[in-house]
Amino acid sequence: MGEARITVSLGASAYDIVIGKGGLDRAGEMMSPLLKRPWTVVVTDDNVRAAHGEALDAALGRAGIAAEWIVLKPGEATKSFAELEDLSERLIAFGVERSDLIIAFGGGVVGDLAGFAAAIVKRGCRYAQIPTTLLAQVDSAVGGKTAINAKTGKNLVGAFHQPAIVIADPCALATLPRREIRAGFAEIVKYAALGDADFFAWLESHAEAVLAAEAAATAHAVKRCCEMKAAIVAEDERETGRRALLNLGHTFGHALEAASGYSDKLLHGEAVAAGMALAFDYSVERGLCADADAKRLKTVLANAGLPIGAEGIAASGMELLDLVHRDKKAEGGSMTLILARGIGQAFIERGADEAALAAFLNRKTGGAQTRGRR
């Protein structure tokens, strides 16, 4: 598969997602036309700097672009008020102007934090995304959602701020730990489960290739997810309608992440996997979805070594329900859930039945759960 370009059609805020081998080596060439001056600030973390920093430095240098670097600590805890303040002060100290382009170079944490800083420094600077994790390439780098976590919930403080370009190079995934690949795979499954039954069937037979980060399979999966997200974002940029479908698994997943203290105990993609399994199980219990479809979903996730329930989370069903209540998609004090009528048939349920959900969560946290091993 050669280079693919997908346009996120948002009028004056439109931008391209560039997917393909060698994208990192050509980052300077692709960034150059977007710069008002040949200078940038790269925001990354320790792991990405060590693995890919020299490659990006060289790519920018070949295009005559000077770069300052800000290197953060890896991990979800970095998405905090304290780190946002520090990053913003450092960007200001470097002399970033509104017309400059900040590069978010890393996974979802770096993309969320750097994108949010770009949204607020000087009342809004431009930024680019070069995602280096599978999860960021298929999901978080696209769509302009930027945020940090609050004490009471994930991504509760943030802004919609679209990037100027997204460059997704499958070769950047070669250094990822297996666990990070699995976490990204969960987001790929999400796209198939919410709106593309044929893609889901493809995943059932190509999961091994994606989990092994084989270039062709990975590029196909990234391209399909980005196509789906680009179409949905173009239709509903600020999540007032259909874009909420992209949160399949996230309402339950965010509650599980909060209950685990945003620690390495549960990566975001793992939480999404568990959340999807819960969403499908709840849909089955409500008579909305065939049990066979829920089993297909959980089989794909479990075979990839992902969690398919709330096991290992020290929280009761009522505690999880309280965390679900705090989700940013809540409206008028009532809960909004993303449920499913089958594989590829997600839908939005507003005003969810709290008593039924509480009973469901109590059962799920009170019984033994299973976790796939790989």
C-alpha cells in the first residue's frame, strides 16, 4: 500500500491525514508549506524522543526547519492542570506566535496535552499531529479533540482545536510494546463495531497481522478508521449528534479508568475494550442486540489479550455509575450511552434508565470476569 491522503472536510479548518511508510522521514517536507517561518516547537515524551527523535530532527533539518524540543514524562498522569501550565509557560518562553505551528509528536497523551496548549496559548496557535502509537493513529490524533483530565473524570477540561495536518507512519509503530499495540487494536475494533460490519469481519481474519504490526494490514486498518472518523467529524465537528457514536465503549471505559486512578493498571485502549464489552452485554440484556454479536465482539477482544469486563477494578457498581454520571456526554443531568443493535450498528441512547444500569453494573462488578491471554 502506498501513501494515502484523507481530507477532513471542515471548510477553512480542513486538513489532510497522510498515511504511509516514510511519512516520518518526509515530515519536514510536508510541514514546510504550512509554516509562516522555518521554526517550530516539538512536544513529545521521553520514550518517543529516544525512539524517533533523531529521525524527526533529521527530517525537519532537511527542510531547513529549526526546532526546539519540549520532552514530557510518559503516561496518563501527564494530562493534568500542572503539566498544562508548565507546557504553556514553556511555549510562551520560546516565543511561540499565533501563526507558528507546534508539533505534537507521540501518542494520545502528548497529542491531547499539546493540542490543548495550542488551543489556549496566545488564544490559539496552530499545531500538527505526528502520532506514534496505533491508538493515536487510528483515533485520537484525528478530529481536534484536545483535553486534560480532572480529578473527577477523564478529558473533562479541553477544547475542540483541529490540527493543520496529521502524519501517520506505520513504521513508527515498530518500537511499540505489544501492550500498546493491543490498546490501539481496541480502538480499531471500536470503529468496526460501531459502523462497518464488513470491516469487523476483516478484523476477525486479520487480527494477527494487525497485532504483529505488519505494515500492509496496519496501514489498511489505520486508513479505514481514519476514513470513518473523517466523515463523521466533517458532519458533526463538535459532537452534537452522530460523532457521539465514536464514544462506543468510552462511557464505561472512562469510568473504569477513573476507578483505577488513571494508572498503568489500565491503559485507555484496554478500558475501551472493557467498555465495549459492557456496552454490548448491556445491549443484549436490554433485548436490543443478539447475544451472538456480543460474543463475536468479546472473542475478538479476548483473543487479542484485551479485557472484556470490569475485573480487577476496585469499584462497586454504584461507584462506576457515579463516574458514568460525570461523563461529559451527560445532558440535563441524565446519562447518554452508546449501545448496539448488532455488529456495525451502534446508536445513541439519551436519558438512560439509571435503575437498570445500576443493576447491570452491580452484577458485572460482583461476579468473576474473564480476560483473554496472549
